[in-house]
Amino acid sequence: MRRLPSLNALRAFEAAARNGSLTLASVELNVAQAAISRHVRELESWLGAKLFHRTGRGVTLTDEGCAFAADLTGAFDRLAAAVDRFDHPGKSKQLVVSVDVAFAALWLVPRLKRFLGAHPDVELVIDPNTNLVDYSKGEADIGVRYGGGDWKGVAAELLFDARIGPVCSPRMWAGAAIVAPEGLTDAALIREDRHDYWFGWFAAAGVIVPAALGGTQVRGEMAIAAAESGSGIALADDVQAGDALMAGRLVRPFDIAITPAGYYLVHAKGARLSKPAQAFRSWLMDERRTFVDDFAVWQGRRQGVNRARRKRDNLSVKSRSKS
């Protein structure tokens, strides 16, 4: 017979130690904070040792508590691995991913085939959502959010900075006869209903604009399609517009950009990711690296073409002036 304390008490302490908070442990285990505190006190009594220092600002581990927590986390990880080995090979594992709508439509979904091919046992549910999902309540397993990355109760890992600038179709730009950013104030602008960044972009370009901007207003994920069709000039970040830019369906007329936010990989703070969620994160990071590398190569080629064009134009001007 193994002499062990309550399993619930061990789980409560391990979660509190790993999260550094009784409150976050209660959220992870979906029990009241009072229950976490009671379990920890019971465990301390059973062990005859103090595991936490309690202060007005929360709890910190004692030396004995720190060593015990490390052993427990390893033990629970081994238990989880032992249980996972009994999963049936053909058993479907559902993974709910909450994603920013535009990111899902323009970047994630075109790449999903590779994830599904590598993980046929995962039943993937993509939830395009602009609302803040509560991951601690199981509303989603993992997600991608657009913003500043400082959401309460959420672990956020930066994927991309949202570097935003104008984009339009090559044909439209060829016929636009616009040579400077101020020329865009009279152009057919495409504006998003959720984030109108045109004022910020014009400010970065040093252009004074009217109090109200005209233009067609559409949802964010539709702005790229509208720009590709030649309906106007949209503001889009490198992630949303990247594939279309690299394929030549869009052009960036000016290199001026603003970076008001970013795309973050998010999940419940302090919670361990499920195996499907870990696989999705690993795949997403690989796709991110590939995209960043490909986009850097495209930017290098574009800058080389622009330098050659400027050199040719300068030579042409000098030739005309001599004649």
C-alpha cells in the first residue's frame, strides 16, 4: 500500500504552484478558490511542512514547496502520458480553435490542408470570432487574437506584428497616376468597419486629411477581395495581404506603414495544452517561419526592382536635361 495524501489536494497544490496563484488554480480546475486553499492547508497538515508563504498579495512557494511542486508536475505529466497511450489510434480528438476572422480567411484556412494531412486523427473546429473567448471555461482550446497581447487570464505568444499599409490591384495602380501619399486622399479608399486606420496611416505619411474620410466601408476580411477586384485602395497588414502580394494580385504603392497591434497565439493562462493543441501550435509556428522567410525573399526582390527602376528613371531625367 502506498501512503499518499488526497489526490485532489495534490492536484490543487500542483496547479497553484504552477500558476503561482490560488485564483488561477481555481480557474484551471473549475472549483472555488476556497476549495483550493482548503486542499493546500490539508496537504500541508498531512506533510507536516509549509508549502506556501502567504502574503497580502498572494502566495509564494517555500523551498520545500518548490521542490515538491517540481516532483508533482513531473509525476502528473507522466500520468497524462500513460493515459494518452491508451487512446485508440483511430479515435478522433476534437480541437476548437478560435481565430480572428480576417486572419482565418486570408492566412490560416489556405494552409490548413497541411495540418489536416499531418494529423488526420484531429477533428479540427475553426471558430472565426471577433469576440474575446473565455479559454478557462473551455469555449475553445487555443486561438489567434488580434490586439495588444495583454488580455487577462490569457497566455499570449506573438506570432506577427501587424504592419499595415495601402494595397491595391496592379491594374488600378498603373492607371492611378498617384506619385505621393497625399494623392490617396482623393482616391477610392476601402475602409474597414472594425478598425479605421487610414487616419493613423496618413499621419505617419505626414499628410493632413479632412476630418471625415470618404470611401467604401466593408468588413475587414472583405477589404483584400475588394482591393484585388480593383474597387479601391485598402489598408492591410503583411499577414492578410502577404499571399496576394507575393502572387502579384496586389501591390504596395508606398512602403510607409503603421504597426498598431499584432496577432497572438493564445490559450488559458497556466493550463497545459492538449496533445492536439500542442500539435497545432507546433504546426502553426512552422507555417509562420515559412511565411516570414518567403515574404522576406519577396521584399528583397521588390526592393531590388524598385532600386533598378529609380536608377533608370534618374538616368532618363539626366539624359533629357543634357539634351
